[in-house]
Amino acid sequence: MAMLFVNACMREGSRTERIARQWLERHGGAVEELRLGQLAVPTLDANSIVQYEQAVASAKYEHPMFDFAKQFATAEEVLIAAPVWNNGIPAKLHAYLELVCSQGITFDIGQDGYMSLCRAKRLTFVTTAGGPMPEGADEHAFGYVRTLATVFWHIPDVRCVFADSLDQPDTDVDQALAMAIENAAR
Ligand SMILES: Cc1cc2nc3c(=O)[nH]c(=O)nc-3n(C[C@H](O)[C@H](O)[C@H](O)COP(=O)(O)O)c2cc1C
């Protein structure tokens, strides 16, 4: 699979999705899209964590909860689009990433620490915020994704494309989105 587009934009007419689609248009190529807003994304809970740990211990990953991780591991490039919600990412994206971080599928632990089992060489995170990005916000949204991408999956090129203050009354939204795409091209 060439490009995996993890679409965690929930709203009809999402501005984040507009940037992501323009970005995809510019890059071309085959895209496999996951519309997280319309998919069941299970969370690890008291029951599923038992199955998860048994699967990891025995390296038997038949359970469908591992399908997201298997798909992610084969992507050559990843695009994730999600709005800033409560200075972080939507819960559904968090649940998705939790499953993608399945040991033995997207990463493993060796003598020298974490080993990546992913093919991707680039991950782009597209996001928008209603207000200005506050100090430290980077640590909860893009920063979280960047940490997973570098520590677990060893993706060398991890970028963020963003537009903020979109819900401020004096913001020209079309211009802000165009600028985000323009900056991403640099
Ligand atoms: C549930 C929810 C939480 C939000 N939390 C924040 C926030 O913490 N900071 C912020 O600047 N904007 C916040 N917003 C505003 C969105 O980030 C902003 O409108 C964004 O552009 C929405 O992206 P979309 O058009 O792709 O849906 C929130 C919006 C919603 C619906």
C-alpha cells in the first residue's frame, strides 16, 4: 500500500479535511483511506487487554483488533488528519493509535530498545484549531503523534501541517487554509 490516509475529521465540511484533501491532490498516487468517524474503533478495556496481552505473548494476531496495526505496518507513507479537540486529538484517533501500537506488528522490543516493524518513511499530521495554538499544545496533539512515530516506528520524516485561530471572528478561513498548504509545500 502506498499511502494510508487516517481521516479522523468528524464534522461535515471539516476544514482539517479540506487541507488534507488538497495535500493528497498535490502528492498524487494511490491512497487507502480510513474514515475513523464512521468505523468501529474498539478501546482496550478489562476484557480486550487480556486478549491483547495473550496475542502479543504468543505472537498470534488473528483477532480483528490487530487489523489496524497490520494495515499501518505496510503503508509506505501515512497522512493523519484530525482537528484539535480539547488541546489534544479526538478520542477515536487515540483509540486507533492505541491499537496501531501493537507490539509484534508495528514495533518490537529488542536488546537495543524499540525496533520498528513499519515501512513508512514519512508521516504527515494535518490539524486545525479554533483558537490560537496555546503554549504546550504541541505536546498533546502533534507531539503525541510525533513521539509514537519516532520512538516506536522510527519514521524519519514527521511533519505537521496546521492552521489555527479558525474560529476567531476576524480570521479569513480560506486564506488560513491556503497558507497552511502553501507552508507545507516548502
Ligand atoms: C469537541 C471540540 C473541542 C474543541 N477543542 C478545541 C481546543 O481545545 N482548542 C481550540 O483551539 N479549538 C478547539 N475546538 C475548535 C476546533 O479545533 C476547530 O473548530 C477546528 O478547526 C475544527 O476542525 P474541523 O473543521 O476540521 O472540524 C474544538 C472543537 C470541538 C468540536
